[in-house]
Amino acid sequence: MNDESKVRLRAVSGTPLDDEGVRGVVVSAARALAERSGVEVIKLETTRDAITLTLGIDKLAALGFLMELRRQTNTWYEAKYRDGPLWGTPRPGKGDEADGGAMEDFD
């Protein structure tokens, strides 16, 4: 049986993925991380404020992937734009909710 997990990062504020350059870097970073990690990207979608990935791995591995993508793209965004993080951090005990724009995962 192949595992499949859907995860999402949502912007802290605004619609940063409206910017073609920001969206391009985030998508490229996700694809590059998947390639380096040997993770199959089944589906990748972006909206004005989020990236949603369906990955060919189990839920725990998908969350680890998502956190690494979050770390890499936050570091890039903060350095490039001298602005706060692109993605937020879930409230303690609320890892499955996107409160404040952080992270979502789906069953």
C-alpha cells in the first residue's frame, strides 16, 4: 500500500504568493526538497496565501517535510525581504490547525 498525505503551509499575513517571484521560489524549494529527499510530489497547488502538497509518504514524514520546507522558505523570505516569516508557527497543542497562518495537515 502506498502512503499519501496532504499538507499545507499558509502565509502569516497577506497574499505573498501573488508575487510571481515568491511563488516561484516556494514551488522550486518544495520540488527540490522532494527530489533531494526521494519524496514523490503527487500534487502541488498554490493559492494567493498557501501551498498545498500531496506527497507519496505517510503523515508523520509529510509533516517533517513540511517543517523543513517552512524552515527553508522562511529563512529565504526573511533574508530577501527583511520582513517577518512567510509562514507562522502553530500554537502549542494546535499543530493540525492553521491558526495565524501556520501549518495544516489533512487525514
